[in-house]
Amino acid sequence: MIKLEQAWHDALRQIKTWAQINSPWAIHFNSGSCNGCDIEILATLTPRYDLERFGIKLQGSPRHADILICTGPVTRQARERLRRVYEQMPEPKFVIAVGSCAISGGAFQGCYNIVGHIDQVIPVDVYVLGCPPRPEAIIDGVVKLLQKLELSKDERQRAKTNE
Amino acid sequence: MHNTQAEKFIVPMGPQHPALKEPGHFEFTLDGETVTHAGVRLGYVHRGIEKATEARTWVQNLYLLERICGICSHTHATAFVLGVEKLAGITAPPRAQAIRALIGEMERIHSHLLWLGVAAHEAGFDTLFMFSWRDRETIMDLLEEITGNRVNYSANVLGGVKYDVQEKHADALRRALDFLETRTEHYLEVVKNDEMFLRRTRGVGVMSRELAEAWGVVGPTARASGVARDVRVDAPYAGYVDFPARLILQTEGDLEARFSVRIQELFESYRLIRALLDHLPTGELVKTVPRRIKAGETVSRIEAPRGELFYFIKSNGGDKPERVHIRTPSICNMSSVLSLAVGHPLADVPMLLAGIDPCFSCNDRMVLLKQTARNGAHADEWTWEQLHQHGIEYYRKQKR
């Protein structure tokens, strides 16, 4: 009986990982960015770059999202919002920090209303450099994240065969 | 029985919302579908840039101020540079001034095409969104070819520009303009004739000339209501002295007029860029500007894609500015959305908001509202000594 449940869980997890890799849904939150990264993220969705061919969809609600794409340094006003958006996302969830500001505070280091960078508030999985990063770089960041997921899938399988 | 008549229904929007690409919080009180009251809470993107300028040198500030807004970064830098040059008593060489105007116009094209896409997206017209963003990539490629970056080009330096426009750039630009011109003609036709789209725009959010003047609206939003106001025409700066811009004016004041004014401005930008390329002055690109700027204060006005951008710059003779104050076009236009939204169905609100082309990262400046205290003095105003004393006491408390 227990064995059956375990198999059921394994199957479910496999389906989840498969769905995550093939069709991750992303949400975008700007916590104090200058807009530069935001328009580049939007540009990745448009015909030239067309991120949607990887099955990635940018959509509105954090409750439906797998990936949180963050831009900008975190301002005092946006900190609670960023945390709330992150907490509203269902597990498993991943965060991509886009742009120099999101990584280190960038040009805004030392401004009185800046708390810091994204990973001082929420954990980050992938960092994309640039001010702003090119759309190709953002796509590369997303693909890196998907590869990471795929790797973790392989590792799990290897662990299973070793058992 | 529940009395629904007396109850207010409030719809919050933001700070994270699919219709907003940037954080801003709106609250709409509804009666059925109709908005009866609208409120806004801004400041999510307030970073404290004006204060930060005081801790950075004149050159460092150039790069900081460029990052106020990623869409109109060049205009911010140009406004600052022109102000500082005025203080230092230096005029940039004519070729630099022309290249400033050239990149400014390229930025206007990219900004207006971006806006056209976003506004169409708010109307549910995603085909137009995708098409206009596809065409926008041609101008982004050229911006990258000339300056090396797609966004935040940093073409300006104090005393001139960094990048030269060569003959190969000019040829590529001319070809791109030919392509964009045919596309823009198509967009103008769509915006003026598409029946579905006209139902979302024609007669929606009508702002009369009187209202536009009373609310202090600027830029294309004002020009769609018949207010003839364009800094490029009224007080030419940089390259616009030798290459005058034409004023695009429309009097209807509804969303359709705002669409058509911006699209016609694209044609004007194409014409200006062609004129600039054909008669680009020759000569040097940069003049040397001293590290310390002469003491004094000045204002500098620029026509950003969204309207008049205003800089106040004060120097005390050092290598850092004493005060920089920035007034951006979006904050001037924001109040008009709140007043216009009243009486419209909620579904029109994202369109009205997109109609002014809001830019929240420009928006979130500190504004001081004077409140009179009981004893007649201004409660919010502190003298330097008071502030100094407060700082000492604050940190003493922190230490304990």
C-alpha cells in the first residue's frame, strides 16, 4: 500500500517537472527599476525574440506563476509587495533577477529609499547581468533555469536508480 | 434586506497588476460599472535620485540621471547636460548638438512605437502590439549600432557627445526610415478606420482645451486637446535651433486624437532625422568642461517623448551639484487620468491610463505639499540647523 503511494507521488512529481520545463508561466515584478529592463523583458515576448516559443507565458497573477522575473533595486515601498508576490506563488517557485540593479543595486547604491538588491529580500535562482540586459540574455537566463530544472530531474532519476 | 445603494464598491488596482508594467496603486470607487471616484498612490519606484545627485560628481550624475527612466534616458541626460553646460558657460559644438537631436528623435520613435503597442494591448488589440514592437526593433538595432546599447545609450557627455554618426549609419537609418514610414502609414490607417478600435477610442476620455490647460497637461496629451505647447518649437534647444520641429496639433481631445497625434509625431520625427542626416554639421564632437562647475543656478527644458521635462540645477562651485530638481511629464499628466476616469466604465480605465503614456519610474519624484501649521509657520519645512540637530539626535538614539 505504502509502495503504491510512493509510486503515485513519483509519477506526480515527474509530471510536474515535465510541465514546468515545457510550459513555465512567468510573472514580472518591478520593484524600483528604471523601466529599461522591463521593456527588454516585454521585447522578449514580441516577434523578434518570441520567448513564447519555449512555452513560456507572461501572465498577470502570482498565483498562477512558476517563475518570478524581478527587475530593479528594491525600494522601501516595494519591499513588502515583492515579498507578498513571492509568497503568493505556489511551490515550486523560481526567481530570476534581471539587470545590474536587481543583482547589486547598480547605479542606485546608497540612495536613501533603496533597501538593496533582490536576494536581500527573496532567494534568487538565476542572475542576468546588464544595464539593461539584451533580450537574448534574458532568454538565456530563462533557458539556464530550465536546464537547471532538467538537471535536477536527471539527478533525481540517478538517485532513484542507485537505490 | 441588504441595502446595496449606500455601499461603495472599491476596486483596487496594483501595485502588481497585469495592466500595469510598473508598480502604482489605484483605487476606483464604482457604481455598477461606472467609476465615481478615483485615487492613486504613487511612490513605489521612488529611489531618492535627487538626493543621490548631491553625493556624486557631475560626470557620475550623468549616468545616474540617465537611469531615471529607461525609455527616455537620452532626454534626461540631454536636459542635465544642457543645464550644466549653461552653468559652465560652454556651448557644445554644432555637430554634437545635431547628434543630440538626432538620437533624441530616434528615442521618440522608439518610445512612441512602444507606447502604440502597449496602448493597443490595453485595448485588447494584441496584433497591433506585436506589429508595432516588431517594427520598433529596426530603430533599436540602429540605436545599438550608433551607441552600443539598446536602452540607456549614454550618448551624452558634458560638453558634447560620445558617438559619431557615420555615413554607414546614415544609410542604414535612411533605409530604416523608409520601412518605418510605410508601416506608420498603415498604423495611422488602422487607428483611424478600424471600427472595433474606434469604439474604444473615439469620444472616450474627452479633455477640452480649457481642462487641459487647467490641469497643466503637457506633451502629446496636451497637443491632442489643442494646447499648442512643444518645447522644441517654443524654446528650441540643441539641434532644434537649426532644424526646427513642426507642431502637431489636434483639437478633439479624446483618445483617438491622442493616438493620432503621437503617430503623426512619428512622421515629424522621420522628417527631422532625414533633415539632420542630410545637413549634419561637420566638426569636433566634444568641448572640454572643467571638473568644477561655476556657482550659479539654472533651469533646462526639454521635450521628452511624453512632454516637457524640466531640470533645475544649482551649483556651489564644486565638483558636485548642490541641488538638482526634476519635474517629469508623467506626473503632470497623472492627475488628468484620475479626473477623466470619473464617469467612464471601469473597462476604459486602462486605456485612459495608457492614453497619457504614464511612466512610473519618471513619476515617483518627491513633491512637497506645504501644510500650514498652527503658528503660521510651515510644519514640514526644516531649517538646515534643525535638520543637522535632528541627525545628531537620531544617531545618538541609534547608538544606545
